[in-house]
Amino acid sequence: MSPNRDVRPIDPSSSREGVRRSRIRGSLPALALALALVAVGVTLGACGNRGTPDAGPAGRFEAGTAGGGPFVHLVLRGTPRWMGLEQGRLLRESIRASVARGISHPEGIGAKTFAGPVRALLPKAVEEELQGIASGAGVPADDLFLLEVAREGRRWQSDAPGLLEASFAAAPGAGAPLVVAFEGLLGRAALPDPLVVIERHPTGGVATLCLSSAGGLGALLGTSSKGLVAAMGEVEVEPERRSIKGLPMAIALRLGLEAATTPRELIASLPGLSGHRVVVGGPDGSRVSALLSLVAEEPETFAPEHWLLLAAGPRAPTNPRTLALARHRQGRRTPPLPEDAYGFALAGRSPANDDPVALLAPDGLSVRFPSRQRAEEPTYRWAEGAAALTK
């Protein structure tokens, strides 16, 4: 597998659409992440005072998320630059705070060496979106992109690895959600930017619904209008198996969701760089998992009739989470049911860890916190319905 594969999205065609101002529909959900350093403090007045409006469709916040929700759901439509402008305008205060913090953070300072060469790998559409976000938020594009590179290499800039790990579980059958239990999302990971759910409807392209950082170009996990779902976690690998000189994995994952039609095609499009476990599911229930690094492992395919169970960390019998997962399976008296995937994903995780658990499906995603009641589980669905996904 090439370590620096060029990942190319479908290039949306440009178009002239009616002149409209952005609007916020309904109320802005609160960002309730316990350790987020800043909240998304955007109001209608803050993002609506633009002077002369630009030509293009309007971005907006989507209201009515079930359970309230800790993350803003941002809906964007149009050309790459226009979607970037709208994200920058609507999340201006949060993006500016993240940039100010990131460029002085040790991870940001260390990433400056690699930011230029990495940025040269961006497809044209992503560079246009980056420029749009920077213009909309009023920050330098160089500083904004520095955050993307810093997130990739954060685990090597401190004494203790700042891993963003993930455990995966999925029951057999088409439509079964992929459960992703994060570890290190709220506390241990460096540069803890506010998270948002970004729904993109690119002109002439494939729609995606992704969990990302405010001002981000990529995805920690997401789904596409083609029915693919994908998520990633970080894995510590040997120094000779890692690099941050290629396209950041989060950006590559989002582009793979836009361009791929099958799980294996999406896995094959991703760069082997710094040690990421990626799981991709198809609408037929097939799943593919791979550990991607400079020395990659052969992807593993899970048939639609089989369970997928992957603990956080390396695929090794000595991994404590793998052992805990085996004990969780052996302790059952009856065959597991689809709803048991949540418990499998949490096997071996500290009870004090309240990082979010995402249930990812083609129709959207749900977020659950172990300490909260199921009634508080927020759900993020496609804002405009399945019929509007590819229009």
C-alpha cells in the first residue's frame, strides 16, 4: 500500500445559484462536552452581519435533534468554497478560539515543519473549502490547516501518547449500526476542539454526514448518501511504521466516503501513515477493517452474517481490552443480539470513562454517554431526508 496515496474526491461542478443570506433554523443546541475549552457561541446577529451577501445556497444549523444533543448539527450545500465560507461564518467564534489556542500549543508548533508539504497534497476542492472556512472565520488559512496536521501528530508530542482510540462492534445483517466507543476524546487527546456534526451536500457530488472538529475538513466517523459508514481510531505503532508527511487520516476518511462505492474501495483509498484502525461498512452488511501505517496489515473482511468485534488498541491476544472482550463474550448464556453491540464496544473500558459512544448507520448517527439515561441519547439524521441526499 502506498504511504502517500493521492486521495481524490468527486470534483463538484461550480454553479451560480440565487443570492441568499444564511439563516439559523430553530435554536442552537448547546455544546455540552465536559472538557471542551470553548463553546460554539454563534448567534444570528454574529453570523448574519455580512455586508453584501454572496451568491450561493445557505448554510444553517439544524434544529430538533432528539435528546438535545451535545454537538451542533451544521448543514452545508453548494460548491466547496461556499460550504467553507458558510462553516467559517456560522462557527466563527469557535474556529477563531481553536486557531488561537492551536498555533501556540506544542502540537501546533511541532506541526509547522510538515504543514506546507502536507497541504500540497490537498485536492483542489478541499483547498477551496479550506480557503472558504478561513475567509468566513477571519483566520489565516495556514493557521487553520496547521490544526489538521497537529491533530495527526499529537500523540508523538508528549510523554504519554495522546491516542484517540476506538473500539468497534456491529451485529450481523444489513442496516445494523456500527458502534464506535471512543477513548481519549474528551480528556487525554491534545487540542480538544469543540466537535460538530457536519452535513455536506456538494454541488454535483455525494452527500456526507460526519463528526468533525469546528472548522475541520475531515471526519472521525461518518456516513455517505451511498450507504457507506466509516470510523477510525488511533493505534500506537513502532516509529519505523509511522509518518505525518501525507494527507491527514481524518481528511482522507471524509474524501473516501465521498468517492468510494464499497468498503474495500474506501479502505484502499486511505493513506498508510501514522497508525489508524479504520472500519468501513456497506449497505449490504459487509464490513472491512484495516490497521493502516507505513507497514500496513492486510484488510480483514467480515461477512454480513458475522459479528464484528474489535477492541481498542493493537490486534494482539495480550491486549487487555481484547481479553476483556473475550471474557464478555464467554460470560453470555445466550447468543448475542444486535442491541448487545453497545456492551461489546465498552468491554474493558474503565467505568469512569464517559467518552461518547456513537451508533453509526446509513440514516445518520446517535451519540450515547454511558453515565446518562437512554432517553437523553441524541440522534443526528439527514436534515433534508433521503430523497434530497444527491440532489
